Amino acid sequence: MTSEKRKSASEVGTVAELRAMASRMRRTALTMTLRAGPNGAHVGPGLSIIDICAVLYGRVMRLDPRNPLWDERDRFLLSKGHGSLGFYTALAEAGFLTPDELSTFETHETVLFGQPAMCVNKGIEISSGSLGHGLSIGIGVALAGRKAQLRYNTYVLMGDGECNEGAVWEAAMAASHFRLDKLTAIIDANGLQSDGPCSTIMDMGSHEAKWRSFGWETRSTDGHDVEALLNAFTSPRTEPNKPLAIIATTVKGNGVSFMENNIEWHHSRLSQAQYDAALQELTD
């Protein structure tokens, strides 16, 4: 079955529309966190990646929610599975999930777990949660596309703390070796991981310098500026036959002042009063 790039109400065009989409996603993510009740949710890392996901799902990627198994679809792999709130809300905006399905998050009989479980019909390409594996899977996906002579792009979203894993750098070498120019890695560089500041746990120095030294074209951008993100994803490549690494500087818990840069909101429960305050802040 063939398909064309989706043309639906979920596809946006302007920077203003992308910003509005990201704003809706933040409000939805908060509602999902509240409904998760005592289970809580990874709300901080979810809010961290929302602008990135809005740009990818609102403008950059070629998708068709009416035909989720379309061979030519672009592939998005969430390696940092604890960012699932940002991912699920993007899938809903793109038409893969309904509001009713979002409301089942972290409940029994759901496909929307705290960390994603593969469900390609809903746009979830891989199971994730155990950190450090997404880029290796992305390399396999990109190589498969090349072998099948398909033109899709593969996007892998990782955390900066996740880059402590040695498997990431084995994969980075392999991607460069195989000259995977249709592979893009996005580093959500919010400076925090579950145990504390990344610089304290394992100081990685300059991500841009490291990825470049592994043979990648690199671009650094503000991970909450949708126009800058759009440019980073769509500007012509300057180094042919290389994979692309986008280092997106972000703020954990972005958009809600009492969550921003606060490690306690890596995973937490949200009270009704906190929800009301956060929603009011986002609305203002």
C-alpha cells in the first residue's frame, strides 16, 4: 500500500502554529500526570522534549496516521523512554492517538505505559526505557531503509545523561562508519539526570565536540525555540555522507516554574493544587 506525506489538521505550517501545538502538548502532559494519580509520571523529562517533538511531528517528519505501517514513513525512536509524555502528546497531535486513549495513560489495559512499549499501529516504533540502546536500534533501522532502497529518515531522541552509556559511543562510531546520512540523533541536553546534575555524575564536556570527533555533522540549538529547531532539522547538510547530531539545550520541567531545573520532578505525583497552578502558569 502506498501513501503520501500526511495532509491533515494535525499538520501545522507556521512557527506560531508550532508554538501553539507545543503549548497544547504541555497542558495535556500535565493532565495526564494528574490522572496518573499515585503512580506519578516522568513529567520533568517529558516537558523537556515537547518543543522538539512538536517540530518533528508538526512539520519535519513524513507520516500518515491513516497508514501507520507505510514503508516510506519517517521513523522516530524515543531512546530516553522517560520522556514519554512529550512523545505521547505529539502522537496525539499527529493523529495516531485519540484523547480517550491519552486518558488511559498509566492505567490497566492501556498501550501508553510510563515508558513506551512498541505498538507501531499507534506510532510507537520501539520499546524503550533501558537507556543506551535507541541509537543502536536506529542504526539498524537506517541500514534496513538503505538496503530496501527506501527514502525515509530515522530520528533518535536521547538524553544527555543517557550519553554516559558506552553503547551510545559504539553506536556513534558505527553510524559514522556506515555513512548513515539519513540518521539524526537529537540530544536533549537539559543538564540533569535522575541522580543529579550530569556534570557531577559524569561530566561529558562538550557534546558537540564529542559527536563531531566521532564523525558526525553537528548542530547546537535552543531546544525550546521552535524556529531554531526547525532550522536545525531542515537546513541543508554541509557534510555529505555523515549522520547528523543536534544538541538541543533544554530545561527539565520547561514551562512550569516550580518544576524547572528541579530534580524532584524527574518523576513525581502531581496534586490538584499543583496542577491548577501549573496550568494557570502555562495559560498565562
